[in-house]
Amino acid sequence: MGPVPRALLLENIHPLAVDMLTDAGYDVETARGALDESELIAALDGVSLLGIRSKTQVTREVLESSALDAVGAFCIGTNQIDLTAAAEHGVAVFNAPFSNTRSVVELAVGEIIALTRRLTVQNSSLHQGVWNKSADGAHEVRGRTLGIVGYGNIGTQLSVVAEALGMRVVFYDTAEKLALGNAQRLASLDDLLEQADVVTLHVDGRPGNAGMFGAAQFDAMREGAIFLNLSRGFLVDYGTLRERILDGSLAGAAVDVFPHEPKAKGDAFESDLRGLPNVILTPHIGGSTEEAQHDIGLFVANKLREYARSGATNLSVNVPGLVLDAPREGSERIALLHRNVPGVMAQLNDAMADAGGNVEYQVLGTWGQLGYAVTDVVGTVSDDVVARIAALPTTIRVSRLR
């Protein structure tokens, strides 16, 4: 029997993930905070599975210095991981694209209502001992227009909930998306900014989106509108947002994400947005509910466990996705991640045939420059066959699973 495989889970991942991976035979180490690059490289010695949230950066250098099988992002975003380098090194990456959607939506709805009613200002006055009952600047959300930038999993569910509150919903997305309910798709971001009383960002973290919302976009918003960013901190020029709040152009803002965020709970936080009236600042807690963290822990840990057990890559964000059951008793599975060029399958099957292997199941998935072939062979595949497959010039990673 070989050494016990190890897993490292950072950033206070739900204990359910620890239990699931422990039950799967892993020695699991945990840490509450993120690690910087050098700390992470040192911590990954002998580790097969890595679990992170949004703070830990899994760079090319980290991947080249480790022997990881897979990385689980216990969150929606994966821009903190070099996905290309991970694929080049045969490291599958999984995330939780749906599990915290409702939590983010509910935070957005709560903030929209709070800002539209100016609850932050009223709350602050009373805490300072000042009774300032007034309807000035306070509105119902019913009948107001919500502009959603990015109509993905979160944007679409927010659309439905906002419409149930009586809001008119418009959205803009660079991809073709089906409008839900009475939501209206607009042809451009400028069209949305011209119409919306509330603008909320729900786009992904691809590099091309960096700095997408700056002075020009804030100037295009309606006078007295409200702005929310619960997606990525590097999307927005917060210095300009500060100016628009202070000069009264915007009535309020809610921000949950920042370009530079502290690594651990209790660390100091600095931002141009601190101390502004009718501005809600939260420490990247959009998905931080007990329900969401439970569901994320279950979802991502299950993906890691099934990948280790069967080679299943369904919903991986960087390698071809295959839905697989565990190998049948009495057979061995060879999982081959390779460069997607002609002739690979012939070379793979020649290696099996020359060794007398009886193939009982085989499936291939491709995605761009990558191919992923899974072959079940009756009996045991010899080390020589595995070495021959590993030596193919197109091979990125070969694994054997029983």
C-alpha cells in the first residue's frame, strides 16, 4: 500500500469538505487564511489536492513547483488560478458555478432596498443620537429600473427576484442570453446606463473586463442613480466612484469586492470608499452564508473526490469534461490528458494491444488544444504500458485508477 494522499484546504473552507475528503482516504490539512506564492509552494510539498477560495493565487510558478492532481476553487471565480498553466501540467480545476448564487442575489436585493430608502444614513444618524425623520431622497424600489450588467447565473436570478419586487429589469451582456420574465435586453452598456436607476455588475473576472467601469461609465449614469459591484474589484475605478458620491451625482453605492483585499480575517482594510454617506462596504461576503458555504463545500469536494476516484471531469473549467462512473470491479482505468492532435488514440490503443490488454470501455472528450481519453481495461495494466503511454510526445498526464 502506497502513502496516504494529502489534501490542503485554505481560506476557511467548510468542514464538510474536510470530512468528505477524509472519508475518501486523504490526509487533510487546513488553514484559515490565504498563502502567498512562496508559502504556498512550500505547503504543497507532497499534496495532491488543493482547495482555495478567492484570495490564494495559484500561479504558473506554483503549478510548476508542485505535483498537484487537481485544484478546487470553493467559490465562483477562477481568475486567481492560471488555468492554462494548470492544463499544461495536467491539473484539473473545478469551481462552484451555482452554489452561492442565491446568497449573492439576496445581498444585492437587500442593498438595493437599503440604499434606495437611504437606511444607511438614517441608521448612522440615530447611532449618533440625531432624530432626522424625513422622506427626502427615499424611494420605493417598485417601479424603478434595475440595470444588470452581466446576465449569467447571478444576473438571471437577480432579474427574477427584482421583477417580483415590482422593478423593471434591463440587462446587457456581450453574449446572447435568454431574457427571463419581462426583462429586456439592451444593445449596449450605454443604453443600460441611460435608463437604469440602479446599476449592478455581475460579470466574470476575465482579464479583458479589467477597468471596464470608469469615469465615462459613471458619467453616463442617471443623476441620483445607485451603483453596486458584487463581482470583481478590478472592474471599477473606485476613485471616480468616490468623487461621484461626494458631488451628489450618485445617490449611493454598495461594494463587496476590492482590487486589493486583506488575506485574513482581522487584517487592516483601506479603501477610497471608507466613510462615504449612503455607501455600504462589505468584506467580499456575497457568498458567505452558512447555506452557501455548506453547498459549495459539498459541491467542490465531491468534484475533487470523483476526479480522484474515477477521473470524472464534468464541469471542470480547464480540461475536457467527461461524466464517468468508477471503474468496474476487476478492471483498471487509464486516464490520458493529451494534446489534441491526430493519431493519439491509435497510439494509445496500440500500446494496449501490444500488451494484450482487453479494452472494455473507452471515451474521448476534446476541448480546443486538449483531449482527454479514458480507457477501462480488464485486469491490470503493466507499468511498462503506462510508461509507454506517458512517453508519447502528446501526453500531458497519464493516471491509472482502480
